[in-house]
Amino acid sequence: MKKTQWLWFSLIRLAAFAVPLVITLWLGITPWLAALLSAIIGFCISYIFFANRRNALSTTMYEKRAAKAAAKADKDAEAEDAEVENLLAEEGKGKA
């Protein structure tokens, strides 16, 4: 995942909130109500129009985390295998 993808997605989401906020404030709506309406409008815009971009980012995030988890699991498995081999080797020496 490129960091520019994250940046663009974040800026687009911010614009989807900021533009309705400016419009509702310009229309004279109470600031807290304008912020609430703008958040709802921004969420709807993002949900409807930015689904492809959101899915691409979430897939990339999943792949990165899965790769890190697999690398950690491999290290853990190697450490466990080494410990088991040491214990087996010690048991074998004691019987001889």
C-alpha cells in the first residue's frame, strides 16, 4: 500500500465532511447541528462513492498484517521446534 493512497483517501474523506459543513454553516444552521449533518452526509458519500478505494485499502492492510503475522508465527514455530529438539536430545543422552 502506498502512503499516497492513504493520504488521498483521508483527504477525500475530509473533503466529504468539510464541504457540507461549510455549506450548512453558510446557510445559518446551528454549528453542532451542522457538524452532525455534515458527518452523516460525509459518511453517506464515503460509503456510496468511495467503496472501491476503501476496499483496496482494507485489502492492502489485511495483506500487510497477515504477512507480519506469518513471519512472527514462523519465528515462534522455529523456536518451539528448537526447544523440542533440545529436550529430545537431552532425553536421549540420559538413557545411554
